[in-house]
Amino acid sequence: MTDLNFLAETAAAAIWRGFNAYQDEFRAITRRARSRFERRDWHGIQSDAVERLDLYKKIVDAIVVEVYALLGGEAKEELVWVQMKAAYSRLIAGCGDFELAETFFNSITRRIFATVGVKAEREFVESDFDLPPARSARPLHRTYAPQPTVAALVHAILSDYAAEFQAPFHDLELDVRLAAAEIERRLREQRVGDIAQVDMLRPVFFRNKGAYIVGRIRSGGGQTVPLVFALRHPAEGIVVDAVLLDEDGVSIVFSYTRSYFHVEVDNPLEVIEFLKTIMPLKRVAELYISIGYNKHGKTELYRDLLHHLRESSDQFEIAPGDKGMVMMVFVLPQFDVVFKIIKDRFAYPKTTTRQDVMDKYALVFKHDRAGRLVDAQEFEHLQFDRARFRDDLLRELLASCADSVTVEGDCIAIKHLYTERKMTPLNLYLRQVDDAAARAAVIDYGQAVKDLAATNIFPGDMLLKNFGVTRHGRVVFYDYDELGLLTDYHFREIPASRDYDEETSADPWFYVGENDIFPEEFIKFFGLQPNVKQVFLDAHGDLLGVAFWTNMQERLRAGEVIDVFPYRGEQRLRQRGA
């Protein structure tokens, strides 16, 4: 074996060990979720979520140092990395998680080379393997045959999972009755035929204060219907809080606006394949991200983008809607993602910095997104064909983002950008839809602000243009440059003016601190039309008073973990007395 071969084999083995160390720690943290739920340790669950998010960088940083030490002066020798990739492929062949291992290798090589674009010789741009990863030794799901009644079927399912929890159900028989009645009602509504079988994933999905048993119903007519039991654990014992039986409802639970699940799986692709049967419209990338493998989800998203660019001819163009003062936003019309680049300079009155903006995105990444903050993927050193950019977009990019965007021959190089799922800005949405849809969106807008407050987030800039509407009609926040922790703000009432001059002055007649917020002023900036303004006030008028905000701050400072449900209140079984 030549010296280069030896170096390549040794460094590839080090990266492989690093990946296995990452997986071992990832699974150990994930495994805690069950006991946290059983013990109602909500702060522990939050702490575990942050620890797991920090894990990837911690392991990659250590392996980069080790690889540099092993390779010495050959650390950036192309031939060594070509051989390393081949050696690494041999090590991971046949593993149940080789797709994640490929992404891990990419993380190391891109850290060392800071490559502009991609280089297939030393990166897994596409997988090296045509066949899927190895399968688990036993089926990933339990299969239940039809029972004489739906209640008997539900009892069989819930009994199996209840036996695995080290905490009692409050009233399992009541759960069975309520859940069975809901299933029968929904199957009638959806005109689903007789149940032929039910498949339930063995691992339970944990997130925040909830646990989810995820499965599907197969009818005799060939239909596949999602079946998700949402569990909660109040002081009196575990309860089935809701049963979800529609693709939209389950998709919202697995949304890109929510924090990642903690679910124990050896071969993630098997779980993804199962989830795709009940959420066929959900990107594979989003499903990987939803179960905590956000780095591989980013890999899958990039592969989707490359495939789209190969198979289409649409051009990047400026995103519709009001232009932002901090971000340059552009889209591919036929690709459901937006691209955001931080501008070199921010227009008045913005006083934030580039680092401040990046810190806000980092905060959102680690924080509970409560179904109201868009998960952004961060990319560096991308390269695209110049011909795919409209001239007006390119002019604006070079004028406002020259620190991040350069033209290199026939290519556009982008140093840094964020991607987010495409949605309709709320201010545009309200102009495009009928009164009923507009009223629903305005009510959900207020609820979005309240959900964020419940997780200690204040949007900062509450203008409608900073919120978007998803394909499910949910309102979410996506402009993070003024976002902050709710408990860092001081909510005040505007002092009464002492005379006419003060009342008519364009400037405040009282002191305003940096983090002072005056809720009664919110309504002035929303720009709500009369047909929806009163709807908002009726539903969420409390947002315009100080009491709502200070009460929420008191609860958060007292350590309360406030419930935010990923389904509608009327779907909660005990709430409506189903």
C-alpha cells in the first residue's frame, strides 16, 4: 500500500469512527425522550433537544482536527480525498444508515476545502449506492387485523403501547371509546371502506410535551388513511388527546415549522418510506429533518434542487411581495423553496448587523418553533449557471449582496444563503382570497403571535408582510431580523399627553427604551381592511393590551412550559366531549 493509500484508508476510518460516535450519541439523547415524557420532565426534553442540535457540529469539529492531524501536508491533496471517498464507501456499504454516513463525509470535506459548488470526485453529490440501506431485522411496524368493532381494534393498539410506558394511562377505556368514536366518524366522512388492516410504527415520536403513535389504515378498497394517536401526560396520567386521520392534519404535525421529533430508529430510511405512504406530498428532505437528521435533510433538498435544475428551464427571479430591507429574496417559480441572502447594508431605520441576523437564525434553529417559525437551511459556497438568473435579479444581487454574490465566468457563486419553504406573504394572501379565507387567516395570524409568545418568542416586527400562509392555510412568521425572546422586552402603556402640543407631536413626548414595546400601537401598522379588522379585534384584541404580554412573561419566568398543540382545539377529544 502506498503512503497516499495508507493516509486515505486511515483518514476514512477516522471519519467513519466519527460518524458512528455521532450516531451513538444522537441515539442516546433520543432514547431519553421516553423517560422524560413518562416523568413529565418538560425542561429535560427542552434541554435534550438543544443538546442534540449541538451534537453534529461538536463531532464534526473534532473529526476535522483529527483529519488534519492525520493527513498533515496532504490535507488538501485532491488525490488523497478521491481515495478517501472510495475507502469510505467500502466501509459504509451495506449499513442501514449509509445515506447519513455519506452526508457526514461531505460535512468533513466541505469544512476542509470550503468548495465553491460541488466536486463529485471527493463528495457524495449523489449517493454511491443504487440499492437502499439494509433493512431492520424485524418489521418496523406492528400489523393489526380487523376486529369485530373499531373499539376492539383501538383497544388492541393502545394496550400494546400502554404496556411499554413506565407511566400509567389515566383512563385507557375512556381513551378507547373516544378514539374509536372519532375514527368511525372520520372514516364515514372520508367514505373509507371496511378496514383491511392497520399498520402502526413501533417507535413512538416524542416532541415537547407530546408523544405520537404513528400509523396507517388500509381499507379493503385499497385506500391508505393516516392514523396518529396524539398522547399527552397531565398530572393524572397519560391520555389520548387527539386522533388524526387526514393527510393535512398529520402533515401539520410533521411540519417544517416545528421542532424535530425524538424517535428511536436504526435505519431512518425505513421510517421515511413509511411516512411517505401517509404524507405523499411531503418532501423526503422535510421528513428526514422532522426526525432530527437535518444535515441529511439539507443534502436531500440540495439534490432535489440539482434535479430540478437539470429537468427544467425556469429562471431564478425576485420573489413576489414587498422587498425586505435586510434580506434579498428570490425564487425559482417551479420550485417550492425561497432563497434568502443577507444584504451588505441595511436601509434606515434598521440598525442590526449581519452577525445579528445570523444569530437570529441560530436562535430559531435551537428554539421551539411551535408550528409558527419556518425552519431555514443554511448553505455556503453554492454555484449556479449564470443563464438561470434573470437579469433584473442579478443586477439587484450584485448591487445589494456583493459580499455574498460574485460572477465567475458563466457561473454565479453564492457565499452564503438560507432556504425556506415557499409560502404566500400574508399581506398578499389577504388581497387574493375571499372574505371567509381572509377572516380565517387574520384569526390564525393572531393565534400565531400567541403561540410564539407561549414559547418565549416576540416577532419584533409584526407587519403582515413578515408572515406567510402555508399550503395548509396556517400563518407562520419568517422574517427574523428583529425577533427576540419575549422575556427580554418591556411592555408598556403609552403615557397620557399633558397638552395639545404633546398629543400632536410627531415624536414621542416620553422616554422610549431600546426594548420598550407599546402594544396599543400594533393595530396602526397592520393595514387590516375593515372587513377583517374587527374580526381580529374580536378574536385577539387582548394582544393590544399590556396585560396579555406581562402575564405571559410571568408564566415563562416562573418556569411554566406552556402547551402549544399541533392540531385544532376542536380535535382534542376530551375538550369537546367526543
